[in-house]
Amino acid sequence: MTNEAEFAEFAGDVKRLKRRRQLHQTVEKRLSDILSRLFPESCLSRLFPESCSVQEVFGVLGGKNDLMQFFPNGGSIVFELFASPSQVPQDLRLLERSPADVKIAILLDRQIDPKLADKFFHSKPESFPFLWLSWVLMPKYEADCFQFLSDEIKTWTPREKVRVNYELKLEKGKSDKTLEVEVINTGKITLYIKEVALEWQTPTQGSKSINTLKLDTSESAALPLPPGLNRIFFSKGLSVAFVVVSGLAKTSEVWIRVSTFTGEIQRITGISAMFSPMYFDSPFSRMHIVGKPSVA
């Protein structure tokens, strides 16, 4: 079957679904299926195993959005299908007023109804991100649809932000110090912290190797960290003093890394002096704020 014949068959199916008032239901079901498979191997499947897509949601006062995807951290995505030129103003209001983090329009293809796209872009020149209906429903465009949604969600989802305080503390009755790192969620979304670690680079036979000392926490690592709250991480087992004796003082590169399931979100650098023999026995504490240079 040629591309033209294939699209003509698709257009006929869409028109039949419209006449039977089944187009919205078909698109909503298809989008729900795509969203459930969008990130099978990525961070979102681990971060949000209980995310939920809901059709015909009362997302705005006096109206219903076609589909919304909700995540346990409070984030959301809204989809609105534009299938009739006369409904464009109303559907645009529903999309504009939605509180969702990501807003995506689904437009009937120009080849099916050119008036709809014209009305949409005339009404909203600074358009919302949009997909043609064929990209959502036709299997041949599934990979393109997946890529588009993945990119848009990653671009517009609120960023993970933290403030990090760190200190070498001398515990009562102990001769060596403990590294204590406080991570404060300064963003708008809940964090799922995967790891906080002290890392350093040492020369090894002409190359450089990275050493890692993972820090512990008294809380369950699986617990989310809501906006505005903090969590304390600390060295345990192998003491900071042991790390220094093992060669940390010989390296020029030392940092504290904070990672979530989306990857590394903060790296505190310029702290080599904190672990040098000259300063190790002195009190040392610094605060590092996102967007500002580290202080050595």
C-alpha cells in the first residue's frame, strides 16, 4: 500500500470515528497506552512506578481536559485533542487554564481538515507543543511520537534543585571526624535521592581513577524528599580519616556528588583543602548554593 493510500484509509477511519463520536475516546486510550510504555527502561519508570493517566479530567473550573498524566511527585501532563474548528477557542481555553506542568495539543491533520490547523494557529500564534493526530494513531509514526513526548516532558518538567551544606564534625569520644552533608530540596517537585557520595580522583599508572565513598542516612533511601525539606547524609564504616590516609591528600580533585534517578543533579567541587593534612584537624564548614561557584 502506498503512503497516499495508507493515509487515505487512516483519514476515512478518523472521519468514521468522528461521526460515531468515538474519536476522543480512541485518542485518549491510545495516549494512555503510549504513556504507559514511554519510559520502560528509564528513570521515570523507577521514579514514578505508580504514575496514572486519567481520561476526561475536571482539570479546570467549568471544563474537562481530554487526558492528564499524574505523577506521585505532584507533576502532571495534559493533552487536549483539537478535532473541530468550531471548538478550537474552547479547547484552547481548557489547555491554557490547566495547571499541568506540560501542555500538549493533538491536532487533526491538515489533509483531513485544513480549517482546523488554520484556526488553531491564528488563535494561538505562540503555539503549545503539538502533535498531528496521525503521529498518535498510525503505527508507522509511533517511534516519532515516543521521541517527541519524551523530549517535551524532559524539557518542560520542573527541574530538580538542591542546596547542599557540608561539614567535617568531630564526634564526642572519637579521634577522627565524620563528613556530614545536608541536602535541602529547594525546587518545586519531590526528589527521589539515589545517592550522595564523596569522590576523589587519584593517579593510577599514568591514568586517573575515581574513588567513591557512598554516604549513609538514618532515613530510608526510598522515601521521597518533598520541597522545602532536608535530609542528612554522613560517612560511616570507613571514616573520613581513613580515606585521607588512603591517598585522598595526594589528589587535586575532590568533590561531593548528589544524584537522583534522573542522574547527577549537583556536584560540589573545590573542597580538596578540606581533606588535606594541613587543615584536616581544623574546623571546616561550607555552604554551596546552586548556581554559585564552590568555595575552596
